[in-house]
Amino acid sequence: MYKKLALLLLVLILTMPLFTGCGPKESEAIKIGLQGPMTGDYAYEGQGFEKAVRMLVNQTNEAGGLLGRQIELIIEDDAGDPAQSALVAQRLVDTKVAAVIGAYNSTATEPASEIYNEAGILHITPSSTATHLTDKGFKRFFRVCFLDDRQGLFAATFMNQVLGARNVGILHDNSTYAQGLAEHTKRYAEEQGLTVSYYDAINPDDQDFSPILTNIGAAGLDVVYFSGYHAQGGLLLKQSGDLGLNINWMMGNASNNPELIQIAGLQNAVGTYITTEPLPKDVDYPEARQFVADFEATYGQSPDSVWWMMAAEAFNVIRYAVEQTESTDSEVLANFLHNEAKDINGITGPILGWDEKGDRIGTIHLAYIIDAGGNFVVNPQQP
């Protein structure tokens, strides 16, 4: 009898971890992934992502965490590269994150979104604006940024109504984001009666754009809209100046970056127009002002990129959904965002909600101009 009882007790002891390990313990941290370009051409944005999100994670943990649990932020560097992005996404899935913020560029977000969708993980991008990303029917994929078709409409309207342009050029870099924005801008420009007499692409790996700039300079264009990223945008501005070309440049929101001016040289960047979501300093809501003040107090610098604030917004949305649902289950969180989350006091302004695709409802764009001091200032005239 005693031997049987001892054997039964031993079996119970050995099997207890199996039962207690079936679900997350209340004391276990909630893991949230952040993927972005911590190295490479877009490192300025990825490193800003990390600063913004880590600050909010620390604030949340100091206030007691979420659902009584601490948050563990897991950072992965995708370098803005689609192949690396896929590897990063799989690592975050294997780490069993509850949700993921990222990536920065649409080319990196697309392969990651496939992997997160397959794994059933809530995925929010702060900055990937390529319109087709949300056409795949992924129920757990959301954006806090605005779409390229809306920016394309804004850019075409600005060229038409504010600049009075009639003969325009559009230049992209063949990336998912830039080509999509270029195509939308071309369509809306032509609908408004503008002539798009120059439409071409650069190779972003090139360093010398003299041939294509010479062609642009000879085309007699009123304005040229570059829809690519700031590293190449800066080179285009610099080399335009070196060639003595008088090109009226406009650029999209991926060129909304102080490094654009560093690459171009101030004298070549002055007067460039930028279409973009409002910069943090120009978002006049209490939550935005608090974010800017906290960021400056934490890091001794202002959050100069709109994408840093958008990354913070993505975390803010995840936190809000977890608090409201008292759950970390991705399906529960996604259903809440699709069906119940409305009129959120966001860091980037009011969030009206999301449509059935996961796109944020509403849109806000502004035109900026680079002034003589190297500042991005709101253009006095807006469409």
C-alpha cells in the first residue's frame, strides 16, 4: 500500500509542471516585438522607433505594467531588407510575442506580414503606407499611418492649387512604397489636368544620378516629385546643385528626415517641398505635447521624425486594446480594434478607428518647406 501511494505521489509531482505550464503565468512578462532598420540607410528611423517605444514601455512598467504583468520589449534589426525582415519575423514568432510593431518600409513589412498572419499575431506598422499591403485580407494587420493613395492626391492637389504647376515630373526608386506613391500621384495629377511629361525611376543602389538629372533639367518641368527615401533624395538634391540645375523639387514623406539635409547640403535643400503627416512639433493635441515633452526629458532631444511618434502610437494602440479587453490574445485584440475601438485620444491625433482592412480611418497630410535655417516648416499655403 505504502509503495503504491509513494508511486502515485511521485507521478503527481512529475506531472505537475505539465499542468501548470499549459498557459502563461500571471507573473510572466508580456512580450512585444519591435522590428525596424536599426542599421543601414534607414537606421535613423529604426533607432528612433526604439527610443520612442522603449520610453512608453518603461513608463507603463513603472506604473505597474499591463494586467499586472511587466512588458518585455524585444528588438530585432531588419535593416530595411525584405529577406532579413522575414528572418526577423520568424524569430519574433518563435519568441512568442503577443504583438509586433513594424516594419519601417513597406518592402520590409510585406514579407513580415505574411509570417505574422500565418502565426496569428497582431501586427501594427507605424509607417508602411503602400496601399496594397492591406488588400490581402489579413485580419490581424493594422496601420496607424495613412495611405499612399491619400498622399498622392494631396501631392497632386498641392502641385496644382498651390504651386500652379502644369508640366510635372515624377521620379521613384522602384520600391514598393515609392512606386505606389508615384503611380497614385500620377493618376491624380492627370485627373486634375496636369501633364506628367516625365515619369521614371532611379536605382537606389546607384551613387551617381547625373544622367537622369540632366534629362530632368532639360525637360522644362514646373516641379519634380520624388517619392523615394531620404538617402537617395539627399543625393538628388546635392547632385542637382553640383550640376547647376534649377529644379523645383517636391518629395514624399520618406524624405521627411533631417538626414536629407545633411546629405544634400543646406544650400541644395533650401526650398524643397515635402508632403507628409504632421511632424510631432506640429500635432496640437495634449497627448502629442506630452509625448514630445517626455521624449525631450528622457533623451535630451526632440522627436524630429513623424515615424518615431507613429511607432509610439502603435504601442499606444496595443496597450489600449490590452487594457480594454483584459486579454493578450491576438484574435481578441484584433476583433476589438476592428469592431469596437473608436475615438481614441491618440499620440498622433484622434484615432477614429480602423476599417475592415485594418487601415486607419481619416487622413492628415501637410506640405512643408525646408527654410534657410535647415528647418522643416509648414508651408504657408496648403491645398
